[in-house]
Amino acid sequence: MPNTIQEGALTVKRSGTISSLHPRGSYWIWYIVPALLVYVIFMAYPLLDSIRLSFYQGSGGAREFVGFSNYIELFTTGELSVRYWGALQNTSVFFLLHMLVQNVLGIFFATLLTDPRMRGRRFYQTVIFIPTTFAVLVTGYLWKLLLNPIWSQGFWTAVGLPDLARPWLGMEDTALLFVALVSCWQWMGIPTMMFVAALLGISEDIYEAADIEGANGWQVFWSIKLPLVMPVVGIVTILTFVSNFNAFDIVFAMQTANGAPAYSTDLIGTLFYRVGIAGQHPVAIPNAGMGATVATVTFIMLAVVSLIILSKTRTRG
């Protein structure tokens, strides 16, 4: 008969010399096995196989090992190299626009929404977050219509600004800017709510001490609020960086996967789609090896930059 032994607050049932439950036992392993299997099958294995595939060329069973030739071609030679560096530059600009517009406005709105003197905070939180619930393809298509001068001419003329009815998405100098602004508009709610949660977590005692010292609102923000929410700033930066360097759907909805006009809105995501999935024009044959190369380089870049951001924004004791 198994006996029961009381160890502190934990009851341990013993059968012979084997514990069915023990604070220092290894029973917890069985709880993580299902999640570990899912992670290995659907994340770790595809990632490692993609890295392996980046050293091959060809399709199906006719793949040939080429070593680092795909990487050399991607970085240094041919039309693909030109397209890659252009896409990398566009993606970097896309990310910087999100940091300057989406995240700066996000922390600004969060500061306003956590001010106890502000009325209707729940309403404004809902208004800011609603675009996040829209499908990206729907959002992109609607803004494409709104930015079309044929559709917007009447509105801009009615408000006395007819010169703003221009083909913003058809000009190389402005297309990427407006695609990025549409993306910022849609996803503004996520960083805003994260900053709201971080600001609400700051103790009121700190604000009272600052008030006693005579600090004004600007000083409170720069010396108290911003330093204390810096870890959240780091998380938001990483999320923005990863999502922007994987962005595809907003460009596909507004400018097609070719990054029109003249590749001015071409991002890493659209380049990967054309190379590894759809195939490049005029011969639409996907190059799985080169697509895996683009994905591997992007993964390494995301991992390195994310670690740097975490190290720079974490709270130090």
C-alpha cells in the first residue's frame, strides 16, 4: 500500500522508494513534452531545413549542393543582388517610419490616455484600437481607393485643397511613405495599449514624490515615465522590427508583390515571395534554394538586432 508523507505544504505519495511527486523530481518534464514536440515539428525543424536548403540549387530531387554560392549571388552579383539591396533599403526605411510615426504617437497617446484628468479615455482607446481588427487586405484596398486621385478629387476640391489629389501611390518618391503611413495607422493600437499598460503599472508614490519636488509634466515624462517603461519600449521595438522585416500583405494589397512603381515599395517579404514562392518574371519558376537563402539571412539579422535591442533597453538593477 502506498503511504503518504507530508513535506512542508506538498504531499508526496511513495510506492517503495519511487516518488510520484517531489519538489526536486523530474515529473515536470511530461508537462512540457507536448509543447516541445509542437515546437520541434513546426518551428525548429522547418528553420533548420530552410538553412540546409539555402546551400542547394534546383527543385525536387534534382537539387545540387552549391555551398555558399547562393549567398554570394544574393549579396554581390546579378539582378537579384540589386533587388535584394534595394528591398533591404526600403524595408529599413519602412521600419524607421514605423518607429518615428507609429511608436512615437503610440507613447504620446498612451500618456494622454493614462492622464486621470482626461475624459472619455475608454472611447479614445477603442477608436485607436479599432483599425487593428481590420483585415490587412481590406485596409490596403480601401486606402488604395482613397489615395486614388480619381476617387479623391471631389473631396480635396470641396475642402479647398485640389492639389492634394495626386497619384501618391504611383510616384516613386512617395509610394513607400504612404504605404508605411497606412500600416502605421492600422497597427497604432497595439503599441499604444502596451504603453498604456506599462504606464498604469508605475506606482502613484513616484508621481507624488515628483509633485512634491516641483517637477512639471515634461520632466515627469522624461525622468520618470520614459525610463520606467524602457523595457516595454524595447519589446515594442523588437515587435516592430520583426513585423516590418516580414511585411508582405500591406504591399501586396496596395502595390502588388512586384513593389510597384519600379520596385520603390519592394520589401524583403515581397522579394522572398517572388524568388522562393511565385518565381521571378519572365520565367515563373520558384528558386527554393535562393528563397531559403533570403529567409536565412533575414532570420540571422532579426536575431542579432533583437538581442542588441534587448540588451540596450532592459532595466538594470
